[in-house]
Amino acid sequence: MGRKNSIDFLKAIADETRFRILELLIEGERCVCEIHPKVKRTQSTVSIQLSKLERAGILGSRREGHKVYYWIKDYRVCDIFKALGYKRGACLKSKCCMAG
């Protein structure tokens, strides 16, 4: 893993809205409709931020009808939350959160 890749990863998660989204997703897969009220942002803002995280390879997604569900697919996110002292969340209890 190169320095540029690491810097890009850290930049992607350093945004306050994206970080708050990741805080929710460490507990498991969620759709935009579940995320936006909890991060107190509009649905379109959350969708834009989710897209940025997905393009960065941090999130995975799947469509179910009209809803798109997102999950953490980059294990480094879980490692960071563990290092920050977070205890709750499905991905923090598993060895790796790469499974959706």
C-alpha cells in the first residue's frame, strides 16, 4: 500500500459527514433513508458523500428494489475505529469487515 493511497484514504474519511456515515456503518449495512436523518444532512448530501466513499473503495453497495444499501468494505476503517476506542459495531467485533 503506497503513501498516496494511504493519504487518499485518510482524506476520504476525514470529512465530518463521511466520518459520521462511517460511524453508523460500523454497526452494519444501511440505506440512505436510514443514514441521512441520523447524520442530520439532506438525503442528496448523504448520497453524494456515500458515492465519494464508494469511489474511494471504502464502501460497497447493493440495490434492493428502490433502495441502495451500503456497507464498509475496507478493513482499514474498522482498524481506525478500533484505534479510536470505539467498542460498538458489527465490523469491530469481526476479524475483518470486508463481507457485506
